[in-house]
Amino acid sequence: MSTTLPETAAVHWRPRMDAGRLVLMGWSWTASTLVQVLPMLALAVILILLDPVTIAVGVIMLVHAWAIPELYANRGAKVVKPKPRAGAAAEQTALGLLGDLVDHRARELHARTGLVMERGTLGVWLVGEAGALLVRRRRVHCWCVRVTDPDLPSSDRIAHLLLALRADEQGFATVANLAFSGARWRVRRRLPKTMRSALDEVAGFSPLL
Amino acid sequence: MARLIRMDNTGHTTLAEWTQADPASVESAVAALRAELDKGYYAVVNHGEGRAEQVVTLPVDAQLVILRRPIAGG
């Protein structure tokens, strides 16, 4: 028996993820976004107030300041967007196995949204085919992580991630690449419509929220 | 009857089935597991929400052992 995810050996230079490190990463992400957005915002205000001629440039700067966090959030939301499907028979077989791994409520959520909810010690996870969302209070960490075989049926891809997550949650978060960390509302509106209710549902599940 | 399954392009494939009362079936499952581990698969026993156990030998008392491919950051 092993309690450490073997894949962590491939990223041996990364410190093992824990709750404190997650908080730090979240604040770092926010700080780096502010560093990019605030100067642009300040310049936009100055240009708008400076002269009627510079208003147009100021407005463009304002749009840029708005777009930067939106683009980051979009990158984060993309980690759980559905991928191309395998054959129907394979998808059905894989779905059966995934269904055996989760309870009724998670099965129902997966049928509606394509995401599997899993409560962990770091927060509540929403596992997709090529990534996972970790929800902690009002912040969502978007992780890009996938099985190395791209030809697997979608439910098998989710099952791979789910089993790895269950075997070693901290190791899972260590192996995964952080694509975005920020406000839940910002990620929510960038998700496909069918997936948004999964984020809403998580709010009622975690004591961390 | 316990099963050793591998997640693959077909959904999953049953590689071995065994009962503790049948040593030959256990031996066959052990060999099948070894062969898959050598190919780079990882074996996992699921214990419900939040818990799964990575194994490198066949847990004879488990009902289902699942073989998965490695994962990596995207």
C-alpha cells in the first residue's frame, strides 16, 4: 500500500500542497492580477479626466483592465470544459464504472453537469475530464490535470482523476497545474451553462464555504 | 467474485476474477496485476468517497481492483 501519489515523483521540485500553501497561492494570484490591473485602471482614469481627446484611449485602457481577470478566469474555466467523446459503447461502459465509484447525488450531478463532486480535506472538488475545480469558501482554484491517455472515454478520464484524488488529495493538487485562482462568480460565468449549477451546489456542501 | 479491471478505450476490461477459496484464480490475478503494473498502470482499490488506496500487490480480500494510467498536469 502507498499513500503518496506516485506521479508526484515527476514534479519532485514542487512543495507538497497543503491548506496553507493553497491560501498563499490564492493571494499570490490575486496580487499578481492587481499588479496588472491597477496601473491600467489608474491610467484610464487619468486619461478620461485629462482631456476630451484622451477619453477614447482611457476607455480602451478601462476595457483592458476589465478584460485581464476575465481572460484568466476563462483559462481557469476551460480546464473542465468537455472534450471529444469516444464511441457510444465505450462511453456507456465507462459511465457504468464511474457510477459505481460515486453515490447517487454525485451520479445525478454528473448526469446534469458532467462534473463529479468530491469532498476533500482541502475543499470541495468538482472533477472534470481534464481538470478539476477546488472550491474553498468564495474562491475557486482551477487545476489542469489529465490522464496521459487521451483516447479514453470521458467517464474513464474522470474516474482516473477521481481515483488519484481519493488516493492522495494533496499529491493530486501537487501534480496538477494551477490555471486560475479567483472568485467563484468570475469562474462561474465562464463555465458552460450546464456546468454552472455544479458550482452553486457545492456551496451547500462544504463546511469551508 | 472479485475482479481486476483495467480502464481503457473500451470503457474497461476485466483482466482477472478470483475468489479466496480458489488459489489458482488468485495466482492468475496476481500475475495479471503484475503484468499491468510492469506496463506502467497503477492499481487502486476504491473505498468510497474520499478514500482510495494505491496498491502494488493484489489485495486478495478486495472486491474490485482498478488499473489506471498515470495522470499529469496539463
